[in-house]
Amino acid sequence: MPPQTVIPQLRITDAQASLRFYVDGLGFSVDWTHQFEPGFPLFMQLTRQGQTLFLTEHSGDCEVGGAVYFRVPDVDDCFRAFRAAGVLPTDGPEDTAWGTREMLLKDPDGNRLRFASEVAQAA
């Protein structure tokens, strides 16, 4: 897999709720966090299977309501793992007209996370 060259950034309003969702629910790991001093907004980098995100509590960085599209080897495997961790998708997984199988999740702030895999073509 080539290295990721763009890192999406999502605005969050409660770092602890977001960490529970992303780490405990979706299986991301925290690479690092930054906070200018205690009580200030938190900025962090999380990675799951080679896919990295920035999450920020800083109101000037971006707005709540973002979206990220994750290409994964098997969206049904993701669905089973997420469901086992207590996270249920908003939609899917389901096949699309454009040849993918996708599911949509929303994080605690309403940011949309779409996980998708290619559908095997019949020979």
C-alpha cells in the first residue's frame, strides 16, 4: 500500500467521546495528541490499518459535519468488527450502482465516515 499523502481533518467537540468511538468502536489507535496546556482544545492523530485522520477540538480548524471516504479490503469485515464493538452503521453495508459495497457511520459529532470496498466482478 503506498503511503497516505493526504490526511483528512475532522472537527470534534468532545475528545473523550470521540476517542471512545474511534479507538474502542472502530479500532483506530492514537498516534499522538497535542494540547497547548491543560483545559485547552485537543488535537490528535489516529490511524487504523494504514489510514490516518486528524481530529481537532479547535473551533478555527474546520467545522463539524465533515466526511471521509475509506477504501477497505472488505467492508463486511469492518461491519462485523464495528458491530461487535457496539458501533452500528447508519446505512449498509450495501452494493452500489458504481461497483462498490459501502456502509455509512456517523461519529458522535455527526461527521460522516463511509467505508467501501470494490465488488468482485463475475468472470
